[in-house]
Amino acid sequence: MASFGAKNPYFAPIESEPEGELPVYKGEPVKIGRLVKADLTLTMASGKLYADDELAESAEEFVSGSIAMETDDILDTVASVIYGAAVKEKTVVYNTSDNPPPGGLTYYKKLMRRGKLVFKGYFYPRVKAALGNDTAQTKADSITFGTSATTFTVSNANNGDWRHTEEFETEEAALAWVKSMLTSAAVEAASAARAAKSSASEKVGV
């Protein structure tokens, strides 16, 4: 499998976080910009138990993650949603008291698997943004394009989920999924599917 593309990052702030369920999102999701890259780094908690001079038990659990994202641009109206900055008429005001809202993040990647295109959607139910560094450079005899950087801290939702992925045969289906995962209908469907899976597992164990 080879990855050679990534597109359409969307964000929506969280309205509420029901116990044991995925978050409920507020309003329409906003497109962050045209995606340049999204690099995920995970922090895992691990433990090992040795007995009789050999590894007897091992465990590894998700603690948190960090997504370093670059886009071609971020509109001021979008930045205000992601970073929690205030908008006064046409001016976006960044203040030391700004508190970026937790929200959901989605995008998709383009993959090649055995000569066939596959589009893989990524959904992070709970993230929080941090404003990235900004640079300005004078014009020279060569053109260097700048990008907008945002770091998203990934944490788990109240039901323990920290990421969902799904593969699609068409880009249109992947884009529709990316947008839909930040709506209440998709959250309810995912929660119902999780509950059904848990119920089935309990019946098997009986």
C-alpha cells in the first residue's frame, strides 16, 4: 500500500459530550484549508511482565496523540472557530485568554493498493488546536510558498474512541463521509453500531 495524497480537512467544535458516547458537534463543519500534510505522533503507555525468564504479559494503551497539520491557508473566519479567537467586524483578535474549543477533525488520504485507488477517511472525535508558527519572507529571485501550521492534540472521547477510519472506492464517497462524521446523525449511527457490537460480544461470552 502506498500513500500519495491527502485532502479536505474539516473541523467542527463540540457542543456536548454525553457520557459513554461520541461528542455532539455544533453547527456546520468548516474546511480548514487545502491539505498539505498531516503527521500523526502517538503517545502510548506500555507495560511488560516477565516470569520464568521470559515475557509473560504485555500491554500497550493509547494516551494521547498529536497531529501536525499544514494547509495552504486558513481564512480568518475559520481560524476564529478553530482557535477560539474573537471576530470584531472584519478583524480577528487573538488574546492571551483565548481558549481553543475541543472539536472533531476529519480528512482523507489517497492510497494505491495493488494497482487500485483507495480513499481512506480519518475521523478524530476529540481534538484541540494550537496555533502554529508564522513566517514572512520577502520576494527574491525564486518563489517559496508558505503554509499555515496547526497542531491538534488528540484525546479519546467519553466512549474511549480516539480515531475512526473507513475505506472507499470513490473520492466522492470519502468526502461525503468526512463531512458527515461531524454531524449529529453520524455520531448517533456510530454510537448505535458500537452498542450493537458490544451487545453481540456479550451474547457470545454468555
